[in-house]
Amino acid sequence: MSVEDLNAEAWTVYGRRQLDRGYVPPVPGRLEWTPWKGVGPGAEILGDVAGKRVLDIGSGAGHHAVHLARAHGAQVTAVERSPTQHRRATGAHAGAPGVRFVHGDVVDHLRTAGPFDAAYAIGSLAFADPRRVLPALREGLRPGAPLVLSLLHTDLHGRGPSTTVAPREQTIRLRDDPPLTVRMWVLAPRLWEDLLTEYGFRVEAVDLLRPPGEDDPVVQQLVRARRLPDRPARLSSRPRTTRPPAPHAAVGVGAVVLGDRGVLLGRHRHGTLELPGGTVEAGESLEAAVVRELAEETGLIARPDDVTLLGTLVDHVGDVVRVTVGALVTAWRGQPAAQPDESVDDWAWYPLDRLPDGLFVCSAQILTAWRPDLPIDHTPAHFTPYAPPRTAPSARRPGGSCSP
């Protein structure tokens, strides 16, 4: 028996037990993506579905489909593979306006159905092989149509999602009856994103929804995706996941400011002498970072056009990769002075033939990348130059110009 046949049989037993009890879930007042009322968004994440064809994948007892048709005016096709679950839906909601109940496999149904304007699955898609279902969904949805999936992330035992695309054993519990064994694709959000992207969808968001009770370990994923056009006018890009990458690198700049009395160095509160510079901020160009750091640390005013990037130095401190970009500042306004709340002060000009001991290693690396003949010892770094170094720039200062 295949994994999907095993799951369908389990849901058939589940539906039979509920039929025997005569239990009919009420039509909800909002579309509930989780077992917990009021947790997460409602039907609004499907967009305006009034008068549109919407596919309910694995519709179960049909109460969500009826809500969507009744409250939002959708034309819902509710497809359910389990015959007993389908019987529950038709027994309770036969003739419901705007809803068509279909007993069968969703992939088979999509082969002959017209294109849908939206599709959703509440807890059901994980019981089918995504590599079989997702291509069929892409073909069965109009370009731009939303696909919203509620999926298990962490189970009752606190076990999180898998990191491989493979089904694993889970159980369905119903009151005091023996649990039903199923096999589910409980996948990490990154894997769902990768699969959806592979089969022609753009993932817009992945949210983790948690129960209101602190003692309940179950967590649900809510994945919002959209079917891509057949031939996009422009190619899209996307992050691998919705989470930022683990930090493993530090990126900074250091500026060689050369005047008629030498190169500008300041003393850090930890004792090292160093060039003006610091960390590159998010969304900032390297030239803009040099200009900002120069003004913040020394009070000197320059423009991005006054900055010539020398190249990239790469070394490491422990497990952190350190990337330092050296630069020459060829013109500026003002006089260097200590600035409030900065960690470097005591700015002074030092002739190149009388540089002091105790240079900060990044500053030493920049200086020898710029002038390899300078007698400075430092830990090695890999240097990739951007352009031939300029060894004698002019420096524009108040009162006229000068050269070193």
C-alpha cells in the first residue's frame, strides 16, 4: 500500500467513527487555519474571492468550504479523497449554495477541471506527496492565483519538522479511540519554500502559529504562495527562507586620509592607533560608509566622489570572517577633532616614514595594501585590489590645496 493510500484509509476510518457519533462540526464564523479559534489571519489572505473559483484541497467535513461560500461569496470546489469524510460533508451540507463537493483525488480532479482563481488546504496537504500534488496545482491555478497552506510544524510530542523531503510516521487521535497511524510530509519551512519555488510558485510568507495554551507544544505553519506567470516579463528573486542567515562575517571600511603632514591616525580607547573607519551599515554603499565614518569620528566632511576604494582584505578572528575594504579619501573639508561619544580620539598626522607602533591590525593591513613598501608587521590577510593604488593624491583643505 502506498503512503497516500495508507493515509486515505486512516481518514476513512476517522470519518466512519465521526459518522457513528453523528458529529458535525459547525460552520465557523471565520476561516480557521489552525485547530485553535482566532489564532492567525482569516480568509482575507486569499484576497477577494467573491464570485471566484476556489479549490478546497482535502475538504474533510466541508465546514470551511461552506463558510467561504456563505460569508465571502466564493464558488468553492471541495475535493476529498476519503469516502466517509465526503459523506459527512454531503450529509450535512448537500445543496449549500456556492459549494460543490467532489469525492476523489485532487490531482485527478485538476486534470479535467477548469483553472481556479485560488486554492487552500487546511492541514491536509501534508498527507500527499508534494512532488505529485504541487505540479498539478500549478497547472490547475491561474497565473497569479494565491495558494495558502496550513501545515503541521511541531507535533504533540514536541518533535519539529524534517529537513528532508520524506514522509514520517504520525498519529491521528480521536477521543478514546485507538490512534490512527499515518505518514505525513512534516517539512521545515525552507523545504516547503524550495518545493513551491521548484514547481512554479513564489512564496510570499511563512508564519508559525502557536496555540494560546503554553502547555500545548503543537505549532502550525501557514504558507502563503502565489502561482507564477507562465512567461514572466522579468525574472524574480527571493530569499532562501524568511529567517535572516546566521551571522558569520563582519564588514568594515578604513580610510587613508593623507595630508601634507602625513596620514591621519587616532587613538582608540583600547590603546591602538588606527585609521578612520568602522562597520558598514545595512543598505549603505562602501563609499557612503567611508564618508559617514569619517564625519562621525573626525568631523572631516567628504563626498562619495572623494573616495577611491582600494580593495578588499579578508582575514578572520576566531570563527568570524572579517572583511575590510580600504579606501583613499582624496579631498575633504575641516580639521580633524575628537567627536562626542566616539571611541577614537586624539587625531594627529603621522609622516609615512615615522609611523607609530601599536597600529590596529585592520589599519595596518590597509596601509600595506596601499603602500606595500611600508615596514609594518601584521597578521596576514587576502587582498583583492579594485584598481591600481594611487600613492600621491592631492588633498583639498580649507585655505587651499596641498600635496604630500
